[in-house]
Amino acid sequence: MNFGTALEALKQSKKVARTGWNGPSQYLFYLPSAVVPIENIHTEPLRSIAEANGGSVECLPAIRLKNAQEKVMTGWVPTVSDLLAEDWCVLCDRCDGQCELCDEECEYRF
């Protein structure tokens, strides 16, 4: 699958990965936009932005990466290699990426 198709899957709340990445536990997922009330904001400068905006912050959508070390990075940006790759696949929803990548036999696939 190419990156364009993977991006459309992300927008449908599906997890995607490249088969050459650091194992099946590394994948991307979509973080939709949200209006976050000041009560849920605990860091600066977001609190100041929320105060200036009447008590909330509109957060724009982003792509997040869950890496092989079980950490999450917000704002993942693809490399040129990622954009041109044809080895993207949709991960299993139930197994949270722990099943074999691109295993068409997985009964829990999206």
C-alpha cells in the first residue's frame, strides 16, 4: 500500500505501519482535532493560550507515532522514503499492532 492510501486509513482511525519498521509494535495513529477546556490543561504555554481564548484551546489534528519502546510522539512527519514507500499496511485493531504485519489471515484486522 502507498502512503496516500495509508493516510486515508489514518483519517478513518486505523493504525498503519511500514513493514520495514522496528517490529509490529511501532505504528502511526491519528489524533483528531479537539477543543480542550482549561481544566484539562496543566502546562504552559497552553494554559496562557486557553486563558487568552476564553477558557479553551482548539487543538488541530496530528499524526502520532507509537514507537518500539512503547513511547508516543505527537507530530510525526514522514520522510521522503516514507512518502514514496509501497510497504505501508493497516494494522490489526484488536492486537494493537502485535500480530504479524500485513497478515491477511488475522481475524481482527480492520
